[in-house]
Amino acid sequence: MKIDPFAKPFSCKDKPKINYPCAWTYKVIGADEKELRAAIATILGKKNLLISYSHASSGGKYLSLNAEIIVEDDESRLRHYQNLKNHAAVKVVM
């Protein structure tokens, strides 16, 4: 097999092409479901928001929720992510 020494390797740093507006799902992880739902609704607004249960850790200490919303552009998608990430009830956002 020949390998092209000039071929560009796959990189996660390559920015994906996203066609806006589009539905975007954030996986939000925290310890308390009620607090997590309230945080998501406060940050993302209740209009066009779908929150669904995703998973709980085996010990029951953490759970994840999916928060789906229509994002209008890259700026709003990233702003929502940062606002979720900075909320006290949220441990991780993906």
C-alpha cells in the first residue's frame, strides 16, 4: 500500500460545515434533575425547547438530559454552550 506523504490527515480541528438555522442538541450532565431542567429552561428559553431524559450514572450520583433547540448561527450555538457550562447546576456540557 502506498501512502501519500502530502495527504492531509484527518483532524478534529477541522471545523464542520453547519447549515443554520438547525436543530442542535446539548447533552447536559448534573446531579439534580429538577435543577438541571430549570437551568436549561432559563438559559435556552422555553420556546422551541425539548428536554428529554438521557441517562443516569450507575451510582445514581449524576444524570444527563438532552436539550434540543433551534440555533440560528454559530455565535448563538456557542453562547448557549458557554452559558450552560457556567451554570452552578451543570457539571458537564457536550
